[in-house]
Amino acid sequence: MRKRVLALFSMLLVFAIFAAGCGSNNETGSKANAEGGDKESTKGSITAVGSSALQPLVDEAANQYMSTNQGATINVQGGGSGTGLSQISEGAVDIGNSDIFAEEKDGIDASKLVDHKVAVVGMGPVVNKDAGVENITKKQLIDIFTGKIKNWKEVGGKDEKIVIINRAEGSGTRAVFEKHALDGATPAKAQEQDSSGTVQKIVSETPGAISYLAFSYFNDSIQPLKVDGVAPTEANVETNDWKIWAYEHMYTNGEPKGLAKEFLDFILSDDIQSSVIPKLGYIPVTGMKVERDADGNIKNK
């Protein structure tokens, strides 16, 4: 009987030591996670909607983030800045992307939104390469978009009808272009497109076409125009010598949490700001030598 009791006691002792060892390992692992040794990313899914000018950057950042955070899904959609601001205000999405300040959009209560400026984007007029024009004055630009100038020969180009391609109402790119390139003038009625990518394609394929795009959509298939001899370059944006530019905003409804916060922190990280943003044709906010408020006022940094 005594032998049986000793044997049972020995088995219980071995089991207790084994269990204690496992518990110790789990505690160590938990402590490592708590101290950031093997930090786990937040799992789940978020949706960012809005500006097509900002979309290439958000797409690239989302792909990079998801490649190293397997449990996260970041859905990125366009639709224009108006859509982004409306949907984030309604709580329908996690992030609303916009080329304009929320204060500039009618019907939006900007006080409920938190602004995350992730980059600056230059924008400018672009034409079909067959037009034969590389530089125009600001007055000529306004006269073209308001329908007063109808043929490229009137501004030193080819004898060819001007075909205006506008972005749709609600587009932040359109709002920025009208405010800073056309001095608030109302464009003549013309075909409208929802997507910057579609505008780029149409301008490249349509003789006489003119529109406007973010620098991130400039490529060899179209001709960006100088205005009053000033080239649409990042260096000229930084000093406000080129005045057609905007902050790229990613708005949240209140302070971001969870995956939305982690993703915004990732976009604002040094890796994205110093490498991805310039590569895609954007400008880091820190690179700007001036600041602009929602009313369009400029001041030196």
C-alpha cells in the first residue's frame, strides 16, 4: 500500500513539474509579446474610400502592409474625395481619402473628423501630345476651360479642336484645379469622368484633348503643360511657385483605433514617407517650405 502511495505521489510530482514548465514558457511568450518582442499586428479588415489622386499611394501602402501582416485586410476604393468625405462622415467606412479639407465640402461636419495629412500632391493640366503645345498662360488656361478658346491654333498649337475632359462633380482633383488653376471660374460643359486613370487614358488617345491630373498620373503618353513658363515639378510645388497642389488627407471619424490606426501609422512611417511617396510622385508634407489652410491662405514654414 505504501509503495502505491509513493508511486502515485511521484507521478503527481512529475506532472506538476511539467505543468509548471509549460506555464513558465507561456508566460515568457506572453511577456515577450507584451514588451514588443514579437508584436502581433491587429487582425481584421478596414476600408479606405475616396480620392483617386491618393489611391496609388494608399494601394501601394496597403499591399506592403498586408504582405507582412497576414491577418489584416485593407480594402482601397476610389470614387472621389466627395465620396470619401461623405462616407467617413456617415461612419460607412474606416478611412475617407480626400484631396480637399473637410471644411471645403458642403454638408460635412469637419469638427467630427480627424485629419491625417499623409502627403502633398501636385496637379496640372495635361494635353494630348498631338496638340503641339507645351506652355500656356493662366488666362489662356482659364479661357480654354470656360470655352472661350476652342482651337489649339489660338494658343500656338495645331489647327485642331480642343476637347475638354473634366472630372466629375465631387472630385477633389476638380475642386483643387478649379480653385487654384481657374481662379474659381466655372468650366464649360464637357464630358466628365470619375477616375483619374480613365482621364489619363482618354487624353492620351483623343486628339486635341485637355484635362488635369495629379503628378502621380503623369507619364510619357500625355503632355503636362507649363503655366506662365513655370513647370509642374515637385520642387516648384514645395515653394508654391507652382500653385496647383493639395494636401492628401486621410480622415477618420474620431481618433483612429486598431487596424485603422496601425495602417495610418504605417503610411506616416519613415519608410513610406522617404521612399514610397517620392517614388510614386507625391511629396512628403515635411518637404514643403510653405503651408496652406482650408481657405487657401499660404504662409512660410
